[in-house]
Amino acid sequence: MEAPVQIKQRLFSALTPLAKWHAPFGYIGTGLFAGSILLPLVNPQLDAQWWLLCISLSAGFWATYALLKQIQDHRPKPAGLVGWFVGLWHTLIFWAWLLVASLLLVLVVKLLLFVIFN
């Protein structure tokens, strides 16, 4: 169980300088989501992969916002049961971000390859 903690600590230390810029990630994610909702209304003939790419990018920006906000607001864990729940929540946010980031990378690569070759 030591390896996931090391991954988390390395990632947190690498992203600490970016943590103060967490707000733009939330705004960009919200803007992309709103744009992805309006995109089919503005251009009904638009291919579905662009809509899917916009939705997935907004999820990636929101997940990055949550992770950077967690890094910026990092405080020592309280003791007891509350500390256990806080640690569980932080770990869930980290793993959700890691999962979303990796799936987003795969999806973006697949969509771009589809657009390039078709």
C-alpha cells in the first residue's frame, strides 16, 4: 500500500505550484460543458465525436480543478473517525482524477486519430 501513497505524494508535490491556479480549471470546465450543451443546438450537423470530445474535456478540467483545490486546501488530517473520512475522501478524489485523466487521454487520442484518418 506504500506505492499508491508515493504516487500521490509525488503528484501533489509536482502540482503544488499550479494549485493556486485552480479556479481557471473550474471555469474552463464549466464553459466547455455549457458549450457542449449548446454545440448541437448551434450546429446540428456537427459530428458526434466533437461533442463527445468537448464533454470529456470538461470532465477532465473539473477533475483537475478538484485535485488542485484539494492540494491548495491541504491541512493536516484530524485525528479519529473524522480524520479517517477526510483521508478517504482525499484518496477518492485522487484516484478519480487519475482515472478520469487516463481515460480522457485515451479518448482524446482515439477521437483525434478518428478525425485525422476519416
